[in-house]
Amino acid sequence: MGKYIKFFLVGIFFGIVLVKSEAVSWYRIFEMFKFQSFHMYGIIGSAVVTGIVLLTLARVLKLKTTENSYIKVPLKERGFKRYIIGGSIFGLGWALAGACPGPMYILIGTGALSILIVIAAALLGTFVYGLLREKLPH
């Protein structure tokens, strides 16, 4: 358990950063989906650029994971329809809930306990997906 404390602390720090940058603010998310503000697009864009830079560094420096394997991004199966449908469902849920999966738990820490309804619905949706996974096109 002690070896996971660093991940716990990074998670707390990340939660504080998301709250302070207003990335978990329903109003900021609402503005983004109405194309009224660049704020969230700037946060998401900087996260994408940071990810690209860090993955490139990991490849160049041959960094390893905690399981002692090289860090690499697995290739994904191509498919336009699956990404459009999945992205639309994810975006619709994000717009309706005002939060994507990670910040939902951060919102509990901010005192927005109504997010517990959203978390329960997300868990139910994940359970139903698990039941239907074999019948869905992948």
C-alpha cells in the first residue's frame, strides 16, 4: 500500500490544479460547449501538447513503467463510425452532467454532492456496457 502513496498525492495535487484552473466548473464546461470561451479549449490543448512532449521524451529516454516495461502507446483499430458514435455519447454525457469521469470525483471534494447521482449513473452505464460488450461492434 505504501508504494501507491505517491500516486495518491499526485492525484490530490491534480485535483487541486483542476479546481483552481476552473476545469471542473460547470459554467466553464457550459461555455465551452456553447463556443463562448477559449478557457477549456486552452486547458485541453495544453494537456494534449504536454502529453505529446512527455510521450516523446519517454520514447527517447527509454523510460520504463512501474512494471519494468517500456512506455509506449498501443496502436488502436481504425474506425470512423465508432469514434463518432462513442465521442458523441461521451460528449453528450459530459454536457449533461457538467463533468467528465475524472473530475466527477474531484467535485465530491468540493462539496458538490449532487454529483453522486452522476457517479451512480456512470457506474450503472459501465455495468450495462460490461453486460452488452460482446454484442456491441468493436
